[in-house]
Amino acid sequence: MMTKNQKRLRRAGRIRRRISRLETQRLCIHRTPQHIYAQIIDATGGKVLAAASTVEKELRGKVKHGGNVEAAKLVGKRIAEKAKAAGVTQVAFDRAGYQYHGCVKALADAARENGLQF
């Protein structure tokens, strides 16, 4: 019997294999009950081009709790701004096996509204 996390990691592997064939930068997310993290990783997978999370000092003051939809929207907006500054406009969305719902969906929508294309 597989645990919940093992199932998520299996889904994540499938998603990453598909994205690696695209050979484009990817917007990778990670969720915990307290925080949400987002990174833009280059096509080779070896370098982080931009990162944003609820742990950052700028966002920590704006959010009461880092694991909710409002916090995810702020992280999505922030990662889009940092991506523009790094010269990235087109990415592949790597949801890391998480369900496209709630915080994950809020982060993706906020990133799209602020100029990231995926």
C-alpha cells in the first residue's frame, strides 16, 4: 500500500517527464500546511531563475497564515514579477503531483494574471 506522499511523488514524476520533453523553463511549486513555495527552474533543471514563497520577509508581513488561498495569490503575483525581471515569460506549470485546486489553482491564476504564460 502506497502512502499519500508516495502517490503524489509518482504523479510528480510523470508530470516532470512530460515537461522535460518540452525543454522549457518550469514553474515548480511546493506546498506545506503552513507555507507555499514557487520556483522557476531553467530547462536543464540545474538553475533556479526566480523564487518566491510565504517565508520571504516582504510577504510574511502581508499574510496572516501562509498556507491559504490569499497567500498563494500573493506568491503567484510575486513569482510572475520576479520572472519578468529575470526575462522569463513562457513556462510549463509543474504542480508537483498536487491537485489543481485551491492554493495551487490560486497561485497559477495569479501568475497568469501578472504576465506568465503557461
